[in-house]
Amino acid sequence: MAMEGNSAFAREPGIHSQAQVEGWRQVTEAVHAAGGRIVLQIWHGGRACHPLLNGGRVPVAPSAIAISGDEVHTPEGKKPYTVPRALADDELPQIVEGFRIAARNATAAGFDGVEVHGANGYLIDQFLRDGTNHRQGPYGGPVEHRARLLLEVLAAVRGETPLMGLRLSPLNSYNDIRDSDPVGLASWLGEHLNDRGLDYLHLMRGDFLGVQQGDVLTPMRERFRGPLIANMGYDAAEANAAIAAGTVDAVAFGNAFLANPDLPERLRLGTPLNPADPSTFYSPGPAGYTDYPFLSR
């Protein structure tokens, strides 16, 4: 859920205005009426934003390094990513405050909790990884400095929500991001995310572009003492086996849930799944969003 002035897509929803809070309350009330729970993911796009999506504002990042080899959809068509402006140290409290306000608004809208998005090449991830964070000082250099923004965000968000999760992707190279030691990064985070008020940690175990390799799940399981949710590439059999073995506490499904509104029932029955249609990903309207069929009754 984007914060004000930090749109990375042309039409992603936000949680920074009272009108948005009131609109989301209709969603949370419907989920609760059906017996469900709902958590909101909050994020800052950082260098993955574009001026044409943000009233001409130059995107910000830990360092002035643009995303290369990709383009972004804008109202004027596909455009190359622009070189971001490196944030000054004294601007970072404002970034932290933006996450705090987003969490507060999510609670006001009736969400059961929030998930801080520290993955997939967005701002927190840009600070965590040494391929995008070339700064010096308290927020750059060694991993304990690169993780400072994340830890400050978690401390701010914890006081505003009844439940807090965190999503990480130390291997994923989406948005042109790398780290020289992703396994070492995962190991450090697993150790230092204890006692931060996390109700769960949501970990992408691989790189869906296949650029970076390594096992980040094992060191995270060994070091992080809280509930660990993994995702990326699991089917029902592997997910059940991983949970039974204690490798993870739960498995999250992305594309499969998008294409199967009744995914838990299909997994329980062993019924074939609807295939997801990538051509409709990130597109507006109901196609590929609310039009996948349920099981025949």
C-alpha cells in the first residue's frame, strides 16, 4: 500500500488520506463479516517510483543509482526509470513517520495488522542491499547500518497496529537489485529481528528472475525465533512437507491465490488449480482479478 507521493505503479491504492481510510473500511468490514482477517502491506517505492506518477517529484533512494534494464508504465507510456535523489540522513525520520502514519491509518480502517514491505527492490530493500546502498554514515556501509532504516520503521509501526509482519527477499533481483552476500544478509537479519515486536516474518526463498542463488531460508530458520512464513514456488505437497518438517511455520501462495479464489478448498480436495494469466497482472479492472472461476458445486 503506497504512501503519499510515492507511487511506483499508475493505479496502486494508498492509505494516506481519510477518503482512502473510509474506502478500505468497507473492505475490512466485508472480510470480517465473512469470518476472515485481513492485513495491509505498507511500502515506499523509493527509486522504483517515477516523476510522471508523482506530480513531477524526483524519486528518492539511499544512493543516486537508477534502475537499469527495465521501464515503468506511466500516463505517457513506458518510460525508463530516472536517477533518484539520494536521501539525506536528516530526511529519514520523515520516511519513518510516513510508515507510522500508514500503520495508524490501516488500524483506523479496520485492518487486523500490517505487513511492512522490506522486499522486492523497494525503499527498505534498497537500503538493506549493498548493490543499491553506496552511502556512508549511519545508514550505509556495514549491514548493521544498512538495516537501521528497517529497524526504525519497525519500532515506529509496532506502536500503531495490533499485529505486525515483515516481508523480506534477500535473493530476489526484481527492480535491478543485488547484494554481494545475500546469505550473510539473511543471517544477520534473522538474528537481529528477534525482539523487534514481529508477529511473523514473511520470506521469499529465491529469486524469481534466477539471477541470485543461495539458501536464505535455512539461516533465517536457525536464527529467527518467531513464526516464519515462506513463499515462492511451493505446491501443496512441498508446503505440507516443509511445515511438517518444521522448516517453516506456514507457506504463502501468490499467483495461485490470485487465480483461485477458493484456493484453500482446492488444496484440501486436491483439485486442479486455475492457471494464472500473467498478461493481466498489474492491469486495472476485473479481468484477472475477480473473474477467475470457483469450483463447480
